Amino acid sequence: MTKPCADPTIAMRGGGYYSDNSINAKRVIDATTPLVEEALRGTVSRTSERPYAIADFGAADGGTSLELMRKIVRTLRTACPHRAITLTYTDLPYNDFSALFRRLHGVLHVADAAPLAQEPGVFTFASATSFHRQIFPDETLSFGFSASAMHWLSAKPGLIADHVHAIGATETERASYREQAISDWTAILLARARELVPGVRLVLANLCVDELGRYLGSTAVANLLDTLTQHWRALACANIITEDEYRAGTIQQYYKTVDDFVAPFTDPDSPVSRAGLRLEHVSTMLTPCPYAAQFRHRGDGDAFARAYVPHFRAWSESTFVGALNPRRPEAERAGIIDQFYRAYEADVAGRPEAHWADRVHGLQTIVKAL
Ligand SMILES: C[S@@+](CC[C@H](N)C(=O)[O-])C[C@H]1O[C@@H](n2cnc3c(N)ncnc32)[C@H](O)[C@@H]1O
């Protein structure tokens, strides 16, 4: 039997909702600009025979990386005014690629600048092939970027009995998630090793557990993933969802540590080293929650709750919709999911000073050896 190549429980909310509610994710991408500029330096001449091929791996609807992509195009234009540039956005088959193209062509939101997809000499494409596999032909990619995407696993190595995320799993559960994440990391790197032109780079901003044990939402009084679990469990306690549905609310993610990111590069005999990849830069970065900053400035708890909850609803909703028994009528499922996030929103509005979600990323610049 062929393995299904995609899972509908991994999909950002469509119609532009993801980027419209993810200024925190955009801040992370914007903060990678110096690393990206550094990585681009010197690569134009190495790839001068062909179009300059850029990829954004796990791009969702493309809104959060739009400004960075514009900057990259500007940098390349300065270095090489007549060079064709291809910009390929990759994600999974259930991604809303229509919203992505509407954004790129300026019809989802009318931007101040000319639509990126209509810039002379810029050619935009999309691929729905998982980044766990090779997406581009051998040695054709001039620069690769990815943000907040590679913590999604290629498969769910079982359900987590009493938490929505591997971060709150038992030791045994977490070990199987880690094993999956480590094997996925190798697969991701080996695929990129084939795609990259020798001498060019990848810049990755991956959600992680940092040296201080911090991860997305862990620095708040109300830990984001624990609070999500509490509200999901409350539905089971109130018999609104079944115990099976409660357990199925397991997000297919794992946050790697810096050691996990670095390991394939430290062993010269690892498949990744033998494939020619070298780690040039590694660091961690905490991006403060912009929604909480707005709340501290304006002091309106209800407005904060209305802005804060959609930023994680955008990426978590598909998991919880997928956890519900498909025999439930669609409207009933939608009602349960609304109730779930509304309860979280009421929680935030009731104690706004306890909630925030700092993002914690591991940054890597990886070069394909000449
Ligand atoms: C949180 S969004 C990040 C979007 C954007 N890069 C950003 O930083 O705002 C994660 C994206 O990764 C995508 N994704 C997850 N697993 C993937 C895979 N195996 N291949 C490609 N994309 C994947 C999801 O569908 C989603 O659109």
C-alpha cells in the first residue's frame, strides 16, 4: 500500500488568516535578515550561469516572509541587475496556495509596493512536496530559507496520552518523538544537500528548546502549550469530546535542541557531512511576544485576547479539527473548535497579564561545500 504523502491535520488556517494573524512569526523572519544578507554575499557569482533560484520551505500563505523576499530580490538586483530570479514557495498539499498566489499578486491585500510576483525578472512558483523529500533537481538551488516549519514531523510516532504536544509527553512518548525528529532532520538535510549548488547556503530559523530550556510560550505565567492542553481536556471533562478525541489532539511537532541541530555536522563520517553540508552559523534567538507588548502599551485585555488567540489558532486548529470523530457533522465539529478557542480567549481576557508567547528559535546557516 502506498503511504499517504500528506496529512490534512497539518495545514495553517487558509484564506490569508495565517499571515494576517502571525506578526510574531513575521518578526522572527525579519530578525533573520542580517544572516540572510550574509549568506547571500558571494553566492551570485557562483551561480551566474543560470537563474538565481530561491526557495522558502514551509512558506504557508507567504505573507510572513514577503518583506524578506523583497529584500533578497533587491540585494540580488543590485549585485546582478539582469539576472532572472525564481522564487519557489514550498508547503504541503493542504496548504492554501491560492491565498499565497493572491498575496504575491497583490489581490489578497493591496500592498504599498508593486506585487512581488509582478516584478520584472522575478518568476514565482510553488511546490507541494514535503521538505522531508527532495523538491528541486540536483544542484539547482541558489539559496534556501525556512522559518518556523521544520519542527513539523513527517509522521506522528503515536499519540500523546495527556498533553497536546511532545513537550508535555511522558519520557517514553517523548523519546519516540525525538527519534522521529532526528531522523527527519537528517532527511531534510540530505535532500537540501542534493538541491544546493556547491558553495551556496541555507538559512533556517527553527523553533527549538534553547540552552535555558525555553520554547514557544514557555516563558509566560500561563505556558501556551499547557494552557492549550487544559482547555482541550476541559472539553473531555465536560463530555463535549470523547477520551479518544482528547488523545487524538496530539500536535505532530517536536522542538529540537541546539545539540540535535548540530549533531549531524560534528561527525565527519555522518551522511550529512559526507553529502557536503557544513554548519557555518548556529545560535538561538528569543523573539518577545508582540501581542503582549501591545497589551502592556494599550491595557485592553479583551482586544489582546482577540488578537492573541488567533496567532496560535492559525497553526493548531487543523490538529484539533482532525482529532474529532469524522462522523460528527461538520457544523458540530466547527462548533466544538470555536468553543475551544473561545474558552482560551475568555481565559486570556480574564487574566491578560499571565499570557504571552515569546518565540524561541534555533538559527542555522548551512553551506554546501565546493
Ligand atoms: C507555522 S507555519 C510557518 C510559515 C512561515 N514559514 C512563517 O515562518 O511564518 C509552518 C508551515 O510549515 C508547513 N509544513 C509543515 N510540514 C511541512 C513539510 N513536511 N513540508 C513542507 N511544509 C511543511 C506547514 O504546512 C505550514 O504552512
